[in-house]
Amino acid sequence: GMFPQLDSGSQRLIVVANRLPVSAYKDRSGRWQLQVSAGGLVSALMGVGNFQTKWIGWPGVYIEAGPERDELTAALHSEGYSPVYLDQKTCDLHYNGFCNSVLWQLFHYVPLNIDSKLSETRMLQFQWGAHQLANKIFADVVLQHYQDGDIVWVQDYHLMLLPAILKEHKPRMKVGFFLHTPFPSSEIYRTLPVREELLRSVLKADLIGFHTYDYARHFVSACTRILGLEGTPSGVEDNGSLTRVAAFPIGIDPDRFTEALEMPEVKANIAQLLNRYAGRKVMLGVDRLDMIKGIPQKLLAFEKFLEEHPEWRDKVLLVQIAVPSRTDVPEYQRLRSMVHEVVGRINGQYGTLTHVPIYHLDRQLSFNELVALYAITDVALVTSLRDGMNLVSYEYVACQRDNAGVLILSEFAGAAQSLGAGAILVNPWNINDLSQAIEYALMMSDHGEACYKALRPHNDVGWSPLYERHTWADTFISELNDTHVEAELRTKN
Ligand code: G6P
């Protein structure tokens, strides 16, 4: 399948993430179907390295114990996935509440707020309780599958309490932790009421990884300022025991994209789109519908560009793919209405009987459709207000061949640290600047080969291994193995 189990001789790896790489849903005939989950974490870990991999995570649905659930469990097991089931109330408070209304926001520099729930002063307390419980339930499943010598790699902000629980049961377990979001400045992190509990648990891991050096640095200063521990160049020290902290920038699997470009279905798709959009420049945004992606900012800049450049009005279109995400969380519902309103306004104002400036889709595309779209796009717009890495920017670049695609990239995306040199970097809050960047990018995209070369994270030989996903996973895991050996030696002495 998509997430291959590798040869049995290799090392066993247990990947634990809140969400499995596939999410379950029921089709019209009431049968379980599995769909590839959205988001950077899944793209990142798909088919990771030379390990015998077991995935543990939430399948994305609530379902009571019983024959139906057994059916789903069996379907997941056959693909190498072990589901963690949470009841609806726990999941709502843990996932929608603590993870996505509190941690996700704070880690992306959105301050805690107290407006809507003022009457429910104990809300955070309930959410925290559910969060602890959820982590406990995840830990139970990990412990069921764990064998001595396994590597356990815990992913992301949902599971920061896991390292402590796991080590408490199995002090010699090799535990890695990776955060896929930014880790914010300690000045914002310290507002979190449970700031110490999370840090202390994560520090129980042997190795903690981040996408950029800045996030690692912020984490270390949170540990020194809030816990009073000592930060060293290689991590955080507590009473002589060291937790390694380092940056491991993630990449993609470029071959998956370049190979897809050769497929007849994708080629046909490309031809169709080129024909459909003939005579116009195509700009593209591909984002989960999330406030961190800066979709309103992108739309406002496009509106301003159309307003100031009448000559471009019927010569350019923006395709915005807004993949629905966390649809039960009120902030996400409000964002959706706002985006729809702005899209409607722009199309109403600048559309004609034969031309619509924005094609807005509220859905996930198939992989082949996405590759075709990347391939024909003249200018891609990544306008994140904060973003752990942002792999859409890498994917777009991987799909540029003879097409002279240009990337406009927010300086607040982790990817700006690696792709920055080949992209037009912008502050998405500066609508004027962003609108000018659009004009400049559209002109650049006419100049062909020369700039396309500058935009690729590769030399003439090929894509730089630095930007490949397997390098990321391999480096993290070999470093984890080394770190663990050192720690074992220390405890023996
Ligand atoms: C981001 C997070 C992931 C998450 C993904 C999709 O990439 O870092 O942990 O899985 O968004 O969000 P969801 O809430 O649907 O899992």
C-alpha cells in the first residue's frame, strides 16, 4: 500500500501521532473507507525509511465498541495501523478543545483568549483533564505493542504528555519526540497555565526535534526560564541528565512528484487545465482551511492587485484549494465564512460573464489532480502567518520543470529558512507588499528557465538530499539511537 511495511530484518519503529495517516469514514452503503489524511505531518511521514513501522493513532471517527468497530480495527490492522479510540466527549475536549483551541493557537502566536467561554471558567480545566486522559489512552496502546529495543517516535503537540508516561513504565525505552509546529518564544509560551507539565514530560524523551533552529532555541529558553534548568548547545540539562534538542528540517519525496508528472493520467489532466485556462496566468494556493495559513491576507492582496491593475483583470486567475479541517472548532467555522465572503466579494466585483478571478474549492484534491495543478501554476502563494515548515512550497517547487513557476513564500513559514533564497519572501500582513510581490512574480514567470533554476533547491545534478524526507527520518532516528546509547552509558557509570 501507500505506507509500505519494510523487510522484517530492519529495526522496529513505532510511530505515534494523534491522527493516523488514513482517516476512516462510512460510504453511502455504510461500509468503512479509508482516506489519506490531510496535513503536513502525514505527508512528512508517509513511507518513512528502512524500518519495520507500526503506526498508532486516532482514525478520525467516534465509534462505540462493538462489531462495527471491530470491522474498522481489522481494516486498519491489515494496513499496519493500530487505532486508538477516544469517546466523543474526551475527544472533543482534548482534540477540539485543548489541542486545537489552545495549544495550536498559542504555538502559532495566537494568545490565549477568554471571550466566548467566560461563563465556563472551568473549561480549560476540563480540557486539560481530557488531554491527560487521552495521552494515557495512547500510552496504553503503545505499551501493548512495545517490545524491548523498539524505537518509539512520538509526533506533535497532541502527545506531549506521552514521553513521561512511557518512560515511567519503561525507563529504558528509546523515545523520540518531534514537534511539527513552531515552538513559540518563551514570552508567549509562558502564558500557558500548564506550561511546566508539558515541558517536564517532553524532556523525558531522549531526543527532541524541531523543524528549525529557532524553534529549538525557543524551546530551550522556555526550559531555562520556566523550569530553571540549564540550556547547553546540545540540549537541556537537569541534574546531570541531558535531553538532546536539535533541528531536523523535514523534506519531501521529490521522485513521487516527478514520477507522477510522467503518468498519462496526469499528463491528460495538465493538457486539460492548460486548455481551460489558456491565455491567463494561473496563481495557486493550497492550504488546510486554517487561520495560520493567512488565506484572508492572500485574498485581500489579490483584491488590491486587481484593483490597482485593471490591465491584469482578465489575464490572471487564482485557484484556492481550501481543504476542510477541524470543522467542529468555532474559530475554523468563522474563518470559513469570512473566506467565503471575501471570495464572493472579489468575484462579484471583478468577474465578467466569461471570467471568474477566483476558483475556490472547499475540498481535498486527489494526488494526481494536485500534481497537475502544481505543474501548470505560474505563481504559487504560501502566505502563512506562522507555519512549522509548510510542505506545499516544496511540493510546488518539485513540480516545476520547463514551466517557470515562481514561489511567493511567507517569511513566517519554516520553509523560508531553506527555500528562501529561491522564493519571493513576503510578510503576509503587509497587503501592499504582497500585492506588489504578485505583480513582480507574474512578470518573473514570463522570463522562463533562468529563474526557474534559481528557484529549485537543487544543483545541476539533482534535488539536494538535504530536502528529502528520508534524510530527515534517517537522521533523526540514528541520532536517537546514539543519544540513547550515551544515556545508557551514563546511567551505568
Ligand atoms: C498539522 C499538524 C498535524 C495534523 C495536521 C492536520 O500538520 O501538525 O499534527 O495532523 O495539521 O490536522 P488534523 O487536526 O486534521 O489532524
